[in-house]
Amino acid sequence: MCGIVGYIGQKNTKEILLEGLKELEYRGYDSAGIAVLQDGDFTNYKAVGKLVNLEEKTKDFVTESFAVGIGHTRWATHGKPTELNAHPHLGESSYVVHNGIIENYASLKKELTQKGVTFLSQTDTEVIVHQFEKNLKNSPDTFEAFSKTIKELQGAYAILLVTKSEPDTIYFAKHGSPMLVGVNKENEKYFASSDTPLIGHCQKVNYFEDGDYGYVTPDETAIFSKNGTKKEPHFCELSQNKLSAQKNGFRFFMEKEIYEQREVIADTLMGRLSEDAILFDELESSLFEGIKEIKLCACGTSYHSALCASYLFERYSKIKTSVEIASEFRYRKPIMTKDTLFIVISQSGETADTLETLKMAKEAGLKTLVICNVDNSSMVRLAEASILTRAGIEKGVASTKAFATQVVVFWMLSLYLAKLTNALEKSEIAKQIALLREVPASCAVTDNMHERIKRLSKRYLHGHGFFFIGRDIFFPLALEGALKLKEISYLHAEGYPSGEMKHGPIALADPELFTIALLPQHLLYEKSKSNVEELSARDSTICAISPLEFDKADDFIPISTCRDYMLEFFEMMVVVQLLSLEISVRLGNDVDMPRNLAKSVTVE
Ligand code: F6R
């Protein structure tokens, strides 16, 4: 959550910081700020709301010579989204930006207040800069004061600090929140909490590891590990492909990403399918030795894809599978046995709760695998093995293509395991692989489909709620459809198993209750149909999504006639994504940056 940037160099520091923050704005956008130290003096700007407000405020600020700068875009955790709570936070002669949570901030704040320090904000972050300045008063050396400060902090953080006592230096610390530093031939130094702001500026980057802290000057990158020993930076090549981060003529990133699913799924499949086997070069077969059970753990949309996986793993691989919500799992003292393969799923690879469950599983000695979209992310670096989803940068806060590629990876993994466990005949695996090859086409958005959904969307802007219903693997799709709608339309929506309606929820049925019914032809069609008929009989307004015309529906969105329920799954996925998008557009909402949300949730 939140985005951090930093820069040391001769170029236009203000522009570099603002451009970097623009790349990270999707991570948090309730306020933003920058602090620049130039010719011995600080200049600081903060603004509430989106980055354009900060751009407007800084339009007359010029940075032309050597400067050191830090910037932040915020998603509020402690304290309201106000200018005073926006980062960077000021001490007497230093500024700090921080991503994460300082868990012991209350006790530190109490001590500092008793010593006469005045706090301006309600944030946990502000203690860092005051604690540092307190330590600096008692120490001849700035780095020593910074190191001492870091050792006094508990919680998760990525921190950048600049101070007048060392005007060409940025101090950094990373524990639990992502951060990297990049260098280039012009001897500039760039910091950020993810690699996108560095693309085009740096060729080589060092991803900090948990516990790393140190300082960077124009001539030196000094990194220390948790125990205080100095270590060599580990610079690797930064991919320079930024094209995928632009809108390509679509109205919104989310729309572009829905349309892109066809290509990214093809990328996800590339090189991983043979006639009758799934090839995951990244996996050692030893990962599965002695495994009797699979446990999947994730949050939000990734949790929904994990639920999909549980149907596929039990059906095709015949392996007992359970699914957990990461924020629940981490605190319920779960039983973890070594014959369980622990799989975490995350688009970002940085979600705090999911990351924590991965650490727990590792500590308990379980074999671990991550399904992730971001190479080099914290989870990829931590897990024993990883499969990358290859969805490309996902900018819309509401996840679409990441979900699609996760489900594809799970489908492939279920067949990979089916082969290892001899759970499926060779011919059945070959049949499934042939189906997998058809998924990109099933995700193509046709003009007809999009136009129809656009037109229908005007009938779904009010009412007292939506039920998305489906059976089997269409139940997690229903959950995902409801989540998409909630996130960007702010309308109340729930996902339910179709067969569960009569056990309570059907009491809500009336014409103002909208039911989005997922009716695949190839999976429990008759049973799902009777569940929808029950709702129709109670006058709920029904929108059926199916290849088969359904006369009890008020509205009907046809999908094409496919030869398998999984192909129907992907077509319906596109329909529910587009429906949410078009409803949100009609309601005038910010599709890509919905209120109260952030792209990467690196706080618990
Ligand atoms: C919803 C959405 C979130 C994320 C969740 C986990 O559209 O994007 O629910 O799925 O915050 O994030 P990752 O997958 O990055 O771990």
C-alpha cells in the first residue's frame, strides 16, 4: 500500500519524483507529497487527493541542479487523508517517507512527547523522523543514528529519509514492504517501492531484502543486513518494456486489461503445453514428493482463483485440497503437516497477509509454491518454487487479467499433477490440453457482446442489491463477479452458490433484487436452472448468462456454444467483468481507481 520514490542526481528532481509517483498512484491516492533538499535547504509540498493536485501546487517549483528528493503517494492507515497526515513527514531538519505500519509507534510517540517533541500528524510514520533526530542529537554520526532508529522500530516498513546533516544522501530501510534502488551510467540513484517508476531511467536495480538498511550517495550504495554486516549490492537487469503500462486507446486500464486477456492467456500457456503433458520447467518434481494434500492461501480475487483451483485439483488431480483466506489463516493457529503443499496466490506478490502465511508455512517446514504475476516480488523470492502468471503489469485496481491467468495456471497445474499421480488417463490429459488451447479465443471480446452489455447496463444502476449465483467452479466466478461490481460500482453485490439461495437469501427476492445467473450448458445446467426459476417465481429481476436461451430471464446475455464448461467459464468471466465496468461507467465512477481501494495491500 502507498508508493514511495526517491532520487539523487542532477536532473529535474521534481519532475522525476512526480513521474515516479504517477506510476505508483494506483497503490494509494488519497494524498501525496514530495521533499527536495537542494543547496542545503528543503522544499516540501503536500496535497490531498489525486496527484494532479500536487502537480498543480508544485508547478512553479524548479529543480535544476544537484538535489536529493523523496516522494510518497498515500493510502491512509493511521490518520485521515489530510495534508498534515500526508508524507513526507518533517522533524527539525529531516524528512521521511514510509510504507507499511510501525506497530510500536504509540509507545515511541509517548516517550518522545514526554521529552517535549510536538507531533503534527496522526500517523505512525512521524515517530520515525523524531526518533531519528533524537538519536542524532546523541550521536556524532548520522548513519549510526539512523541504524539505531531502525533497530527501535517494530512492524513492516519501507523507509526513505533525507537530512540536512548529510545533504547528498538518502537513508533507507526495508522490512516487510517492497523497495528497490536503481543506478544508471549517469551516476543517478533512483528509489521506488516497485520497479515501474525506474523503467527508462535505470538499467540495473537492487531489490532490498527484509532487514536491509543503509545509505546511498552519488558514489556509494551501502547496504547492511539485519545483523549489521555490510553486504555487496546485488544488481540485476531491469526490463525496459513500458508499453504494456499504457492505455492503448481504451477508456480505462481495466477495459484494456479485459480486452488483453486473450493475449496474456496465450502468453501464460506459451511453452507450457505439449500434446499430452503440461511443462512447467520452473518446477522440480521433488516439490510434490510425499505430498498428500494441498492448501491454498490468498486474499480477494486471488482467493477466488484459489477456490477455482480447489475444484480442479480434486476433480482432475484427485488431491485433497483446502482453501484459506490469508488474513484468517495467519491468526488461527492452524495445523500444518509436512505432507501438505502450501500454495499462495498473489497478483502482486506483496500482499502482507498472504506473505505472512507463506512465512508461517516455511517456518513449519512445508513445501511452498507461489503463483504470482510479479517476478522478484517478495513472495517469489521467499517461496521454494514459483509459477509466473505472465499477465503483464495490471494497473486497474480491480483485478481482471491477473485472475484469468491465475485460473489458467491452476487448470494447467491440475493436469500436471494428474500426470504425476496417474489420476487421469493420458487421453483425458490430451483432451484437456486441447481445451486449454482454446481459452484465449474464449476470452476474446466481440463488438456484439460489448455493445449488448453496454446497453443492458443502464437497467442495473439502482435496486437494493445483486446476487451473482453459480454452481461448482461457477460459484467462485459468481463471488468474483460480485466483488468486481462492488469494487467499482459501489453497489451491494453478493456471490452465492445457486443451491444455497433457498436456505435464506431468497427472502430478499423482489423486482429490485437483481440476480446475475451463471448457467453453463456443460455443468449442472438443469439444477442451476431450477434454482434460477425459484428466484424468478419470487419476482427477482434475472439476467441470465448462458449459451442457452432462458425464457424465465428478464435479460439474457448469450455466450457462444462451447464444448466444455471451462471454456464457458472464461466467456462468462469476461461478461461479468464487462458488466461491472459498464455499470461503473454509467454511474460516473473512477473505474481504475475506485474509492477506498489500493492496488497492492502491503499492510495487514
Ligand atoms: C480485487 C483485487 C484484490 C486483490 C487482493 C489480493 O480486484 O484486486 O481483491 O486480489 O488484494 O492481492 P494480490 O493478488 O496482489 O495478493
